[in-house]
Amino acid sequence: MVRVIKHGLPPQRVANAIMGRVEDRQMTSGPAFLGELRDRLLDQVLGLLKADPVVGGVALIGSLGHGAADNWSDIDLLIL
């Protein structure tokens, strides 16, 4: 089971940010397709991590984790 931990946000926003798209996240710079590709990659990686019984938890950190991402932002995951 993967437990998602994200500092400073209400649980529902955390679930939306990790398990789906955060619709209110504004992408302010960079080509839109970069953000879309990154989000698709994140969805795939999280699916693999959820299926791995060895993974104890996942935290989305960095600009995505803090809700300050743009289209140039990378994916920063802390995997337990």
C-alpha cells in the first residue's frame, strides 16, 4: 500500500494532487506539452509504485508538492 504524504495541504487536495490532476494548478511558464508529459509520467510512476508491495509511502516534494509548479518543473518524489 502506498501512503502519500504532502506537507501543509488538506487531505483532499493531497489526494487530488497525487492521484489525479490538480485543476487549479496554474502553469505559468514553458510549453504546455511539457507539463502534460510530466503529469502523464507522474501518473504512470505512481501506478507502478502503488502496485509494489515493498513501497511503504510516497511523498511529492519540490515545486509540485508545494503547488508552485510550472511547465518546466520536474518531479521530486521521496519513496519509502
